[in-house]
Amino acid sequence: MADLSINLAGIKSPNPFWVASAPPSNTAYQCHRAFEAGWGGVVWKTIGDPIVNVSSRYSSHNIGGIRMVGFNNIELISDRSPETNFREIEECKKRWPDRAVIASLMTDTREHWHDYMKRSRDCGADGVELNFGCPHGMCERGMGSAVGQNPDVIETIVGWVMEAAEIPVIVKLTPNITSVAHAARAAKRGGANAVSLINTINSITQVNLDTMCPEPYVAGRSTHGGYCGPAVKPIALNMLHEVASDPEVGLPISGIGGISNWKDAAEFIALGATGVQVCTAIMHYGFRIVEDMIDGLNDYLDSKGMKSVSDMCGKAVHSVNKWETLDLNYKRVASIDYDKCIGCNLCYIACEDGAHQAIGLVKPTTQGLGPGRLPGKPIPEIKEDHCVGCNLCSLVCPVDHCITMVDVKTGGKPMSWKDYQAALVAGKMKPIPAHP
Amino acid sequence: MKLKPLISARQAAANMAELEPKYTPQEALVEADRCLYCFDAPCIMACPTGIDIPSFIKKIANGNLTGSGRVILQANPLGGSCARVCPTSALCEGACVMLDRDEKPIKIGRLQRYATDHVFENKIKVLEPAAKKLGKSVAVIGGGPAGLGCAAELAQLGYDVTIFEKEKQAGGLNTYGIAYYKLRPEDSLAEVELVKSLGVKIKTGVEVGRDIKVAQLEKQFDAIFVGIGLGRTYRLGIPGEDLPEVFEALDFIKLLHTQPLHKVPVGKRVAVIGCGNTAIDAVTQSKRLGATDAVIIYRRGEKDMPAYPYEYEIAKADGCAFLFHTVPVEVVSEKGRVTGLKLARTRTNAQGKLEVVKGSEFIEPFDMVIKALGQEPQAVLLKKLFPKVKLNKDGTVIRSGESGQTSLKHVFAGGDCANGGREVVNAVGEGKKAARGIHKWLTGERVAGPIQATRLGVAGPPFGSGLDKPVRVPELEAEYFGKK
């Protein structure tokens, strides 16, 4: 049994799974349910001066039969009063002293920030998260992503907050920015204790072709909303790595963005997150999903002989490098397991039209037919001399482990683009001929 | 006793409800999304009309139902009835790669029905007559699946086509001879209308040879297509065969298609002789029309039956009974009315031949007997219409597998009269092939198949659709076929 507990900038929780600041963390009732299910922490739905929401707030991007591959929302921060929210946080914290409860905050003036920081401490919150990320609604009023998109403003406001901070401060960063590392550095300069990322991405999920109005539809109009869910995971991982590998940041990170299961969470932790936050998966399936997150992560750590979550934190950060450092002499080619091939020929057409014309369709007599039944069914064959090892065929193949990519010994010593350029300048080698 | 209808209109409607109703939009979407969209898909090769199945399924998944219906009906104007009656597990669905992934094949038949129903129910025009007429004309004898398949293809190529159909309505067995719970006459007639909408003239109630002479057709038309199907059911050759309660299976099924179901007379104890797919249609429908007992009588064993396994399952589920290794010896009657069958047991002897067991006769009470022994080839009719045409020993007409051309250059043939009795989809495919054969013969032009992904790299003889070898990339095809 591995130790799943984490300590993020002084905020302790029994496991790395927190409910993100969002509709699932709107009330004490929901937080009780989350903690009962096993969540390690809850970041409260952002508290600020009361707002009014619209009806019709969410929309989704479905692919094939899969619902909510991507999800967006135009809901604003909490529509409950700060008094109610702080009171409920206090109740929650009393009932669940071992769990982390973090107050998410969004306000404007220095005085207001000081006030909210004091009330957060007074209600017993373990820390605060500054919402500098919301890309819809609040940014039009100079808050949310309007702050997060301007490093100078981030630094100034974090500075104000830190003047009154007696509990750890996490700054939540927006992905709607050219370089998230610059925003993280500003948070660091302002004195923040940690950062969390990513907030939602600006998006329009779909246009209704009958009404010519995108979703979510609000009385004949729509607006751009914050995008999240499984589809944003790759973007979130990249931004996480940018911040985790930046020597000027050096802050603990709470990872957010499309995390749906223990595997996603483990990947975030491997790329430098101390813990993770989850929202869309809860909105889809409920708090119960945390059971397998805990179970799966624990089993994984045990299987790898790791004693704690912190053992794996950041383990993959150093394997991500600039393109120019990659080995040009590394080669792999596709290999088809004909016992598994079902003859769909998706690999063939993908390679033929979409890649490098390195797969032929041949008569099955030359390769055997696997489990196929049609005697004349042509089957794919890799032309190894044409294969550049791009992986495409193995990605489109609908059968697990049917097409694998196999390392090929080239005999060449590892040589990066950088090495190559240096060798050219030094006259040590001739230019590699262009691909025909 | 004179046979009477046994059930009410409401019971009839319930009993004859479709076995596989139309998918709901949600069901269709879920099923369509399962399709892998194979390239050079084996299901296409397994379809005798070469429907681009992955393409029409993808269109359903993409919410383009009209386009989906167009893909189907362009390749097969009887795509709606084929969707219902095709033995898909032996054709497209039997070739689905999902089977190799240990999953259920995509329900191609039901998806095809979903798309074609959309087109027919909403009266959407998906096929257009040829923009340019060729000024040539073709007579089609027989308005069944082969004739309709041929006529639709010819019309789209620019020919003036006239179908001569002896029945009151065209569609052949699709209109008159398929179990009601699989295909309704109105669905078949919708397809007849589709063919008509391409400019094809259909003269119903006209029997060639009786109402119009072949010589006249030869004078009036540039070519003739013969799709006259099969003849009467084989005779039993036993006493009592011509009693009024002894029916040919197709005549019985025709009764269901030409009057309200609750008016169809049926026996209380019905014997069906034979165990092919038509026998199953007859026995299940007797049961569903109210027969207390409906029994298949088959001279061989369970393993030998020509009916598809899923047809057998339908009959068993309907509570039909089976007397295997049994032959009828005599139709027993009283006062001119059928009262039973004298039956005898059979066995396979040491030489492997089927023989009747001596002294095994017994009488079973029945008040209706349906003969479903298969149909005779049309040798007599073919010789009467075309005295010089060459026939096979089995009475089918000799024709080129590629073009449908018979020993008479201007006469082409397809469907049951040429293949001896196969599926509806084979008949449509052969009609379509013959249309292209006629076009090549009359104009010297070869019809380029629809540009679809098929059979690239297969040098062997055509199987499955057997349509002209589709060419995707001509020079690649040439390269592959050249190597042989």
C-alpha cells in the first residue's frame, strides 16, 4: 500500500485527488458527498461578489457515440453570497478535518483581496486559489483571464494577496495565453506558494445548423465558453510541462485539465504535478469515480515499487526536450501481427493517402490470412524500405497490439539536429540528402 | 372442411408485425458508429450488387441519411427490400471484419433499411434518369428483381426501357412471395415506383408470348432482357395432390399479399412439405394466421435442410413442428376435402441413399397441405419464347456470367431463370450486370463502375459481387493484374 498523501505548499491531503473549483464544489452538500466518496480535497467554487448566471450554461463536443469528449461552460463564479460560502466551508472543514478545503477567490481591489484572504483564513480553509483563469464573463469585468493574461497584473495582484496571506496561496493560470510559463513566473515574483493549471480554454463547441446559433443557446445568442474535458488533456499536459520545467518558476503545481481516471492523474504527476484537480469527469459520472482513481494509482505505485506519490512526481519532466536534441539516427518501422489482423485495411489507406505510401495491399496467399474468412481478401504488408516509422498505422489500427513499432538498428551513433549542424559547420560530415 | 380465416384483423396485425422493426435514430447512430469504415471492405465484395457499405454507414453516422439512401439505391434499386430479405449473415454481415475481432458484425441489413426507409417515407428523389438519351430501347421480360435491376441500370445509362409483367403488379416475389413479417408488398411497390421514376415503362398484366409476340419485341427493341424467374412448384406425384386444400407455397403466400390478412383462409392443422426457406415462410405464416399446428414434413434430417439456420430458428420460435425423415405417400380425403396425409419414414441405406422404410406408413390428420418443394426451371417457357436459345441440362438458360448474354446475341438473361434460384440480391446484381452487358454490346462502351474502394490487388477471379473489376487507380490495378 503506497502512501498517497500529498503536501502541496503546506496544504495536506490524504490523496492527490481534489475536486476542482467548478459546479461540483458549489455547496457544502456536494463537498460532503465528495469527501464521503473519498476525494482528498475540494477547491470551492470561486467566491466573489454576487453575480447572476444565465440559464443554459453547458455544451459538449461529442464524437461518434462518445458523449462529452470535450465540454464547455459559460457559467460564472458562485452565485451564492460570500457569507454563505465561507460559512459552509467552515462547516465542511469541521466535519472533514483531514481533507483539504481550498477557497477559490476572485475579486478586484486590493482592499477586497485583503478582506477575502482574512475571511478565508477565518473560516478554516487550508489555502486559497486565486482564479486568474475564467475565460468567459468575468474577464469582461477585468477579472479572471483578464488578469491571467497579463503577467504584470498577475504579479501586482498576487503581491496584494500575499500582504494579507496567512495560509498558502495557489494561483490558477489561464491557458488562453501565448506562454503560460511567463504567467507562472509572474505568480512566483508576486510571492505565490503554488500554481494550478490549466483553467478552461476559450471555445465554441458547435453551431446549430438550423438556428445558426452556437450552443449553449441563450435566447437566440451564444457566447464563447471555457473548454475542458478529456479533449483538453494533451494541451494541459504540455502547459504543465512548460511550467514544471521552467527553472524560473520552481513552484509546486496542482495539475488540471481533462483528468478522468488514475492513469490521467499519474501522467500529470509524472510531468510535475504534486496533485490533481478534476471536474468534467465528475460532472459526467459523479463523485464515485474517485474510488478507482485511488485504487488504480495505488496499484500502479505498488507494481512499480514506488512507496509514495511523491516518488513519481516529475519523473517524466526531463524526458521532454527541445526537438533539436532528438536523435536523428533513431529508427523504427511498423510490424503487423497477422494472427491479429482483421483485414480492415485502415492502416493501408491511412499510410497511402495520409502518410508515406509504405503499406501495400497484397494477396493473402503471400502472408496467410489470420482469422479472416474471405479467400480473396487482400491484406496489408509493410514496405520496410519506405516506412519512416511515423506510427500512423499503429494509431489507426483498431486491434490492440496488432501493429507495433519496432526499433531498427541503424548502426549510426546518436546524433541530434544540434550535433548535425555542428558537424556540418566543422566540416565533419556531408549534408544528409533530401527525402526523394 | 372448407378452409376459413381464423383470426381477427387485430390479431393478424400483431402476429404479422415485422420481425425486425426499423431502427430508432438512436439505435441507428449507435450501430453506425460501430462500423470501422474499412478500406476495400470485405462486405462490399460479399454484396452481389456491390453496395459501398462503409460509405452508406458512415453517412448515417454523419447524419446524411439522404446521401446514405442514394449510395444504396444507386448500386441496388431494390436496396430497401434486400435490406429486409437478404441472408445478411451469409453475405455482407458474414464478411464483416468485426467477426475477426470477436465481436458481432455490424447490422448492415438493418442500417440499410433505416436509410432506404428515410428516402421512401419522405419521398426523396435520389436517382435521376439519364440526362442524355441514347435513342436505343430494351424490352425487359419479367418485372421481378432481375428485370427491375436491369431496367434501372439501363434507364440511368440513357435507354428507353419497357418492362412486360404478367401479374397485376411488378416486383415479382418481392411483391407476392416473401413472408409478411419480413417484407410488405408496399415496400416492394415503392421500389417499383422508384424504377418507374427513372422513365422505365412497366406494362403489367401483359404476358409475352400470349399478349405480345417475341417477334414483335425483336422488331421494336434493340435488345431483350429475360428475367422470368422460375415456374410452378415441383409436383409431389402422389394421390390426392390436386385436392382444393393442397396449395403451392407461393400461391399461399401470394394470398397474404393480395387481400387483408384476416381474410386469408388457413387450416387448423397445416402440413408444409419441404424444408427450404420458402417452406419456412409458409409454415410460420400458417401458424401466425391461426393454425393450431403447423408442421414441416421433410424427407431428410435436421442437418440437411436447405433453409438458413436463422430461418429454422424463426420457425422453432413460432412453435412450428418438424417431422424429419418423413415423406408424404398420399393426401387422404373425405368427400373431396383433405383430412390428412399418409406419411412414411425414410432412412439412409448402406449405399448412402435415401430410402423409404417399408411398412412404416402412418396417417396424420391435416386439413391443409402446402407444397414447398422448390420450383421448376422455365425450360418450357424459354423454349416457347426463344426456340433457338441454348439451355443448361437443368433447364436454366445458358448465359455469360460477365454480361448476361445468351446464345442469342440480342437476348440477355439473369435472375432465377438463369441461376436456378438464388437470393433477391443475386437477381438484382445479375440484372445490373446484364444491363452493362447490353450497353457494351449495343455501344461498345464499358461502364466504369462507381469509384469505390474495392478489390485492389486481387488478381483472382471475381467473387462476391462479380461486377466488373472496379478500378480505383488504373495504373496500380494494371500493375497488380499485369503480374499474373
